[in-house]
Amino acid sequence: MIRGLGTDIVEIKRIEKAMAKEGFLEKVFNPEEIEYIKDNPLRCAGLFCAKEAVAKATGLGLSKTGIKNIHISHTKEGQPVVTVENCNYEFLLSISHSENYATATAICLLKD
């Protein structure tokens, strides 16, 4: 059963500016995510959007979910996978970007 749907979009330039600030990556991402990003603004923007979309899909928002509690990884085929600490939901996630924008959509599912 679907619990919620979340989507987010961000300008790549905004994320590039944020990445230049000391501590931004560590504040938002876990070490595995930072390794995946590798100073790539497109990847960073995609993961940022994904976390925002997941928080919206839960209906709780980032203040209650906590951005660092949302973990985004990828299968070997490149499909994004979501894990949220202390959460009993499953997620479907899609991330995309163009030259100027990144977007993500998340569907939150109740576990059986």
C-alpha cells in the first residue's frame, strides 16, 4: 500500500555553491554517499533531491526524518536504493538530471 509520494527539484548551480562551503557534504551525506559523489555536482544534486523526495514521501519531512538518516545507494546496475534509519517503510526512487537541474521522485510503501 502506498503511504506517500514525494518529489524534489534543485538547480545544479545551487548545489555547486553549497559544495564549496566547508562541512556541507558531511552535514548532509554519509561517507559512502560522499565517496559516490566524488566532487561531482550532478551526483550531489541528485542525491540531495532524493533525500528531500524521500522525506516528503514519508509525510514527516526532513525535520522529523533527519537528512543523514536517509541513505541513498545504488545497485550494481545503477538503480537507486533507499534505506531510512528507524523506519518501517520501503521506497521506490527515481533520480534524474539535466545540465541545469536535478530531480527525484520517491514513493513510500507500507511494508506488509
